[in-house]
Amino acid sequence: MYNKVEICGVNTSKLPVLNNQTMRQLFERAQKGDTSAREEIISGNLRLVLSVIQRFSNRGENLDDLFQIGCIGLMKAVDNFDLSQNVRFSTYAVPMIIGEIRRYLRDNNHIRVSRSLRDIAYKTLQAKDALMRQYNRDATMEEIAKYMDMDVSDIVFALDAMQEPVSLFEPVYHDGGDPVYVMDQIGDEKEQDKLWLDGISIREALDRLGERDRKIIDLRFFQGKTQMEVAEEIGISQAQVSRLEKGALAYLKKHV
């Protein structure tokens, strides 16, 4: 899908590329009201939109939709670009295009967020961009809050509310063995008694393991080391660690 040649009726293989001198001349004309120069700038920078939408290729969104939204961001960048800042247009336009696509994705999120929170989040992103241009660095949350005359906690809450939901089956760690999923990292405070009893059973089962197997389990699951790191520490191959680990886990599952 993301290798399409024609997007929204535009043949991407034939998109023009403008050099800096031509871009400056076109902007000078466009900012004097020449609409044909504005259209030529937009047409000459559609490749920017294509490069940006590749970043969102894993979201399952329709490519044509993302391209159209990205073009809106491009047009906003063209209309607001300041030639006196001595900044390349692409440097200014890419964040604008990304921001427009992100707003589209947030507004079409399955989890509905109140309009007031969305407004705060959008204003925060705008403030962040303005302060970045002012300081030539990323602004701290305190600086953004002062700029917006708001509490840091309100801004953080609004930004958190706009985060996309993560599947419980999203892998968070993988080193060649079994992956660890988000659900594996979530605790249940209602099951504390059961967890306490499980802990006793696990300790008793660990005591029945041989010294080497017990050390492998400790290094892998209590100290968070990879199989390769365990192999180097114990002095055996990674394949042996994998085999011993599987055997030890099977033993624990049987006796817990």
C-alpha cells in the first residue's frame, strides 16, 4: 500500500523538486498575492508530505487520507512561512505536516477525549513549537506552563489523555526468547493474597532446582539479563542457556 505510485490522483513518480533559489523567488511572489506561485510551491513540496506519511505506515490508516491531511499541513506551512527567518522551508514545514496528521489521528481515536482537553493539548504543542523557535531547543514543561499561564499538572493531564491506547498484547521486550507483553507488566492489587501464596510456591520450587538452573532463572527473570549476558556470566553458550531456561521453566510450571 505504501509503495503506491498514484495517490489522490497525483503521480508521485513525476513530482517536481524545487531548488532553494526558485523556492525563494516563488515565496516572494506568493506573499505578494500571486496564487499561481503558491500552487507551484505546494506542488513542488508534495514529496515532503510523502516522506512524512511513511512515519505513520504502521497505523493501518488509508494512505490517501493521510496524504490529504498532510497536504493541509503543507498549505498551512506555505501560508505562514517567514522568509526573514533564514530557515529552510522543509525544516519549518515537516513539523507542521506531522502536527496536522497527528491531530487527525487523535480526533479519529476510538477513545473519545473532551474538546477542552484536546484544545489544551493542541495549544501545548503550538506553545512547544513557538518556544523551540525562540530558545533553539526543546522547552521544559515548566516553561510551556508559564508560556500558557497554566498549571503543569493540567498540561500533563491533557497530553496524557491524547495518547493512543496500547494493546495488552503489545510486546515490550524481546531478546530472541519468549516476548514480554504489556499485560505481563500489569499488576492486580485485588489478588495480593493469591500473589503472596504464589510467591511461596515459586520460592519452594526454585529451591528444588539445581544451582545452575536456579542461577539462570535468577539472572534472567529477577535481574532482567539477556540470554547472551547470562551465557557470558556462567561460561556456556547462549543455546545452552536457552535450553536450560526452558527446562527450568517447565519444571517450575509443573511444581507451582
